Amino acid sequence: MATWWKKQVDSHYRSDEKWFKQLGDLDVFLTSYPLILRFATTHICFHSHSIVFAGAGISMPAGVPGGHEVLSKIRELTGVQSNSLDDAVNQLRNEPDNLRRFIQWFNLGNWNAAPTYAHKRIIKEMNDGHIVALITTNWDSLFEKAYASYRTDWHFPPEKKLVICSSDEDLEHLRQLDPEDIIVVYKIHGNALYYECPMCLGPEKFRIFDPTISSTGPLKCSFHNVDLKPPRIVMPSERIDRSQSKVWDEVTNLTQDSPIVFVIGYSGSDNYILRDYVHRFREKIFLIKPRKGSDPIDDLISAEEPTRKLGYDADGFFRLINEIFKTGWP
């Protein structure tokens, strides 16, 4: 049955998918595929069916805490000494004050971070219609910042409106919009910046964290003077489909109808993402990472098609695209 996002799938997709699956080997694809010029000029399959799945590695160069820093901070706050991420996360969930301190610690680093070239380029590709959706497990707001700086970066304003979908409730709002007019960022781990007021409605529903506010107590809504609810976030060890079931289903359905998924910024620490999502869709995934063979995620991608990895970090990958436009394939 047709769904909201299937409006973005046009008639020529099926034949492209058939040819792509027959080729498999990336080296063969790049050297002998008869339609390589068309694919090169559309950003190596950055046509209207591609999606990007972004992890912490895309934001760490900007100064946002990565997985190891997050775990160290949780251990510091909870006193849990074991190597078990599950134990540390469960303990943090049971300590509301420490959970608030953890979120505010993360947001302070996020507040001072600036988007990288990769953040900006992904948003531009989405505005141009080459990427249908962005899926991220990151809590930070670097993609929002990239959108806010669009006019400065690219010398003209974006044509589409940015929409953040970080909870099941957001999907209802999303379905009321024309997919041709929006850039959709699915934040499947939630958004650490969104403090919710139980009394606010509409655009005032969410409060953006301000690090100048004292962190000694709960934040309050400036309109109603009531405590803001802490952001609903999914920790790396927690199952997305339990707390974000509708968003997760939307992302899964979207991926099923996209012939190519670019996975950027993952090393292998998020077992749920790896075992469920990456393993399930590995036949259509391109893994973008600086080092091959050094992380658990490599085996999931490369077990059957060992050339489906590109040895670049996120910024390097998008700069490679620029070189291809100028000089052709290296």
C-alpha cells in the first residue's frame, strides 16, 4: 500500500535497482558500468532515492562528544565501574538528577560545535533533491546549524523547509507536509536539545537548551514557569523500536524502497543499529569510513561484497565528489 514517502519514488527506479544488484562489485561498477557518466553527474547515485545514515563519527570532528566520551561521562556520574554499557545506562536512567547533568554536559559541547563540510554538503544535497532523507543516531544539532548557515555557505537560500522528526509524535506533523517541499532529518535516538513544556503547544512546545542557564536545578518554561520535561533520548545500548517504534518503522520502510544507503560515521559500538539495520540492508549499503577492517561494522558490510567500502572520512568523501565533478574518476 502506498505510504507518505513513496511519492518520492519515480518510475525509472526499478530498472536502476536491477542493474545495480547484478553488478555488486564496486570496482566493476566504477570502471565498466555503461551509465557511469550519469551516475557520476548525480553524485555517485545521489539521485532522488538515496538516503544517508549518519553516526557519531560525522560530528566528532566538530567537537561533539563521541561514544567513548559519553560512556566515560556516564560512569563518572553514576559511579559504575564495569565495562558494561547496559549497566551504566540503566543506572543513569534511575538517577534523574544525574541524567539531567549528563544531558546538559552533552548540550554544552554541542552548543559550541560548528557543522563540518559533510553536514553542510548533506543538507545541500537534500535541498537539491539528490538525497531523499537523512537518518541519524546523533543527538546534536549540527544538521540544523548547517541548514541555518545555508545562505552563507552556498550564497543562496534553501528552497525547502527543514523538518526534524525525533519522536513518534513528530510523524503526525510530517504527514501533513508535501515531501517535495521539505528536508527531513530522522533523529531516531531523539534530540538532546528538546526540553518539552507540558503546557506549551505548537511551535512553542520545545525549548532549546541554553548553557547560560544554571544547571543546579530543572529548567523551567519561561511562559508557564513549570519544569520542562527532560529530552526523550535513546542511549546507544537501548532498542529504538521500543521507544521510537513508529519512527523506526518509517525509516525501515523508507530504506526498503531506496536502492543505495550511505552509512557514515559508525565504528561498531551501537549493536542494535548494526545487527538489525546494517545487517538487514547490507546489500545496498556503502560504508564510508577512514580505515577498513578495524571495526565490527566492517564485517557486516564486507562479508559478501568486500569492495563496498570507501576509505574516506565524511568530509573527505564529499570532497572526493567535488574532484570527480572537476576532473573525472581518479
